[in-house]
Amino acid sequence: MTRKELPELLLPAGNLEKLKTAILYGADAVYVGGERFGLRARADNFSLEELKKGADFCHLRGRKFYVVLNAFLHDKDMLDLPDFVKYLSEIAVDAVIVADIGVLKLVKRESDLKIHLSTQSCCLNSYAASFWKECGVERIVLGREVSIEEAQRIKKSAEVEVEMFVHGSMCISYSGQCVISNYTAARDSNRGGCAHSCRFEYSFGKKKSFFMSSKDLMGIKLLPLFCKCGIDSLKIEGRMKSQLYVATVAKAYRQLLDCYDLLLSDANLWAKQLNEMEEELRRIPYRDYVDGNLLSKAQHDSVYYQEGESGEKDRYMLVGHIVSVLQNEMVLIEVKNAFTVGEWLEILPFKGRYIKLQVENICSLKNIKLQKCKPNTLVKIKYLDGMEKGNIIRKKK
């Protein structure tokens, strides 16, 4: 299968920096939120100027740029929406993701933008999908409660594009139906204020439990089934996640999708690639992995009863990213977390295995030698073959 025939790989972008990372590491499209009307009010989100920069960055590279309008809006929220929708049309946004039929009607009245239905609308069957298509929706972001084979039937019956979550955090409740944090934290789950109350420990008399916390979704081993069933888009969760998360997940899924033909020609090599990418996905924070409802209905073993996240001994942290390559002798790094001379770093190339580097020296912009660098600074280190502008750099915790 060619890249055009493969499912779209759709990555989250919580800010402009993460958007660039997602595209450079292989995303076919990204979804972002403006400063209003979306469900991740606590993400960095995009100003009007940043929305245009993001759209331009994607389009110059032949990728797509989607904007979420999926918060549950009241009448007062709708007053400023027409102008925002017109602006999105002006900057050639490829689609907006909506949850409310009133918002859908307004978008159609004010623009010719393509409309995708948010998972918040909890579309789980072909009858609902057909209704939304009649309303003007071109793609359904199906609820996480649907299996891959159910999604195939919905696509065929309703004759509409379908998008499925393939990786990331999962809600313990049906998508768009949770109001727990409204009561535990006075933050509206469906208007951008979810406090992730399902992750908290609760007491029942003397007994304590994390009984509502779900394990994380990982569907990378099911990519052949996604392809076989004609799923149009594979969505990664995580607009609140780190730049390292975005790079790691984008790279893993891109690499497996791009070598899909190996499954037919060399199953052993495919299995080796799959194992390597699964290991990569265990180097970022996660709450154990499960395939959710992708094959069959999730059971009790999908509940994550622990506190925090798994895999501490194998965990990596973001060091920074390469701002530029200086005459193939040094690279300029924007530092996010400090490192010292003598430490081992790993550079995550856009393709292929990571590059290991022991830091021999660190130089400031004024070529002053440093023993240790500080976060939010620019420093220079030695260049190795394979390093490129935009590469993420990590180290073991």
C-alpha cells in the first residue's frame, strides 16, 4: 500500500512547537485547538496568528490541519463563533471537529469548511452515522467503545469516512458523557475543564482504590487490521502531552505504517519492527497498555488500579530539540531539561534507530565551555551523522 492508500496518521498538537514535531516525525495531519471553543482549555492552544502559522507549516509540506470546536457551547459562547469560523476558512483549515449540531449548523452557514464529528458526540452505530452524514458531516470520529470491525460496518453502511483512536489515554465513561469533575473539582468536563477525576484514588470505608482509572490504549499491533478494514484515519490522543510523547508516538506508528508491505513479504521482519516500536512506546509515560475495545469489549482487566504511571525503570525524559546543524561539526540545542558533560543522550531521528551520544563538551552561544547546561537556554554539542534540525533529544531518567 502507498502512503495515500494507508490510513491517515493524525497527531495532537497542543502548541506550535508540538505541531512541528508531529509533522516532522511523520504525521499526515494534526488537530489543534484555538484559545476558545475546544475541550482542552488548559493546553497551550493556538492564538489566531499561531493558527495561521500552523496551517501554513502543514500545507507547505502537503499535510492537513484540523481545528477542534468540540466544547459543549451555550448561547453566549456562540456570539463570537461566526467570526472565528470565518477566520478558519480564510486560513484554509482542512476541517473543523464539532460535537454540537448547533455549531455544525453555524459552521455550514458561515463557511464551506469540511466538518468532522467529534468523539464527544458518542457516535457508535451506522444509524447515527447516517444521520450525521445527512447533516453535512464528512467524517465520524467514532467513540472509543466501537471495535475496528464495527467501524468497518459503519463506514460501509453510512458511506462516510471513519476515524478511530489508536493510542493514548482513555476515558472510563462513554465519550462526552462524563461529568465527574464537575462535582469533584467544579470544572466542567465537557467545556474544557476536565480534571481527570477518574484518575484519583477513592475511599470506601477503610478500602482505597483507583477503580475508575483506565489503562492506556495501544493499537500498534493491530495496524494490519485497521488497513484491511479501510479505517480512514488513526487518531493519537494527547494535546496535553509532551513534545517527547508526540515525537515518539508519531515515529512509531509512521514507521510501522510505512513498512506495512513487509507483513506480506517478510512477516519475521515485520514482527521485529513491531517489537522495536512497542519498546519505544514504553519509553514514554503510560498507565499500562491495553487494546481497549478495538477487538472486543473492554473488561475488568482494562482498569488501572495503580497510582501514577508504569515503566519507571525504562522511562526517558525530554532534553530538548535541535535548532540547527552548524557546519556538520556542532548542533545547536534548545534545552528543556539540564544535562552534564559525561552523560549519555539519545537523538531520535525522523527515521531509523535512535543515535546514542556521550556528551564530551557543552558550549554556550559565546563558545564558553560549560560543565552543565540550564533549561530554557541554547547550547552547542558535538554533531553526529544522522542528526537533523528538529530532532528530539532524550535521556534516561
